[in-house]
Amino acid sequence: MLDYIWENLQYGTPYNPVNTLAFALGLILALWLIKKVSEKKNWKFDKNFLYMSVPYIVFGGILRVWEDYGILQHPVFISPGIFFVTFAVFMACWGLSRPFKNKDLLFRNLGIALCLVAIARLPVINVFWFLLIVASSAVTAFIAYKLLKKRYFEEEDWLLLQGHMLDGFASSISIAYLGYSEQHVFPGFLMGVFGPWVMVPLKLAVVIPVVYIINRDAEKEWKWLLKLAVLVLGLGPGVRDVVRVLAGT
């Protein structure tokens, strides 16, 4: 089992059922640990916390492209290691901002600054495909949110939809037209059967009921933590994929 996991970390090979299950269990454990630490530290997860996290998720996605482009070459910058790196940066900036009066504003701006520095190191090549992916995902997420808002979604849930639509369109377009391939087991299987465009309806079919169940059943503190996890799993890979297309890597 460890050989399967290490091979993926060291060489960036496609996912297999063993390491997919291991990483999923790792995510569940990480959420549980964060929840326990937050209870001891009296951290509060809310809508503002979700929005402030966005620049750091984007930064993590861009940083992953640094590894693709060769700026950073180490297994820690490949999933799932990149999630831990991003979380460490997130917590460092969180701690740095706490002593200041406008701590939340400073925390958000630190994340934005990191994104700007990270993206500046990459080339700009496929602007057309980049804009097509961003526009397609934004329009689809907006329509889905407006149609389902009253029954399924709360105000901030458009962000979760946008993150997963970005991932879905980036995967579909890059595989269909730019020669990329899918590394994850289940999406790869479905793409082999139905083609690359299956990713968009697949994402909608998964995210909509998941968010609905979170809104309906999750306890207050767990709700925001679970929404953050959903956002990370969509926006992080989505940013990586679309920035990778932009940089031509």
C-alpha cells in the first residue's frame, strides 16, 4: 500500500484505487483534527472565514503549477502534499495577521499578494483557452446557482459551484482540445466511457446534493468546515488546471 502512495508522490503518476482511498481517509482525518484544534483554540468558522480562505486556495493551485513548470520540483508540491504546504502558509499568515487591528483585511491581502507573486513567475501563453474556461465555468455556475438558490443553496454556495465548474471545464477543455489527461480513477473511467465533457455534469451531480445535505443536516461549526473542504477540492484543482493551461505546461 505504501508503495502505491509513494510512487504517486515521487513521480506524479496517475492515481490508483489504493492511494485514492488513502488520500480520502487522510482528508477525513485532517478535518477531524482541525475541528478538535478549533474547539481548543476557540476558532470560529463562518462565511467570512470561507471567503478569506479563497486567496490561499488559489495560491495553492498556482503553486502546484510551479511544480509542473519546474520552478519547484519536490514530491511535497504534488497532491496531497501541496494541501499541507498551502495549509502551513495559510496558518502562518493567519498568525501574522492576528496582532493587528484590521487583522482579517490583512490576512486576505497577504493571500492576494502571494497569488500575484506566484502567478508572476509563470508565462502567459494560452490566453484564449484560459478565458474560455473561466467564462464557461462562471456562466454555468451562475445559471445553476440562480435556478437552485431558493431550494438548495445559501448565499455563499455560488463560490463552491464556481470552484467545481472551473475544475470541470478546465479538465474537459484541456483533455478534449489540448492533449491533457485525467489522473483520477473514477473521472478517468467515466471519461473513457462518455468522453471528457462528462466532467461538467458529473461535478454538478455531485456538488449540488452534497451542498444541499451540508446546509440541511450539518451542525453550525461543521457546516463551514465541510464547505471549506468542498471548496478546496474544487477550486484548488480547478485553479491548477486553468493556470497550467494558461502557462502552456
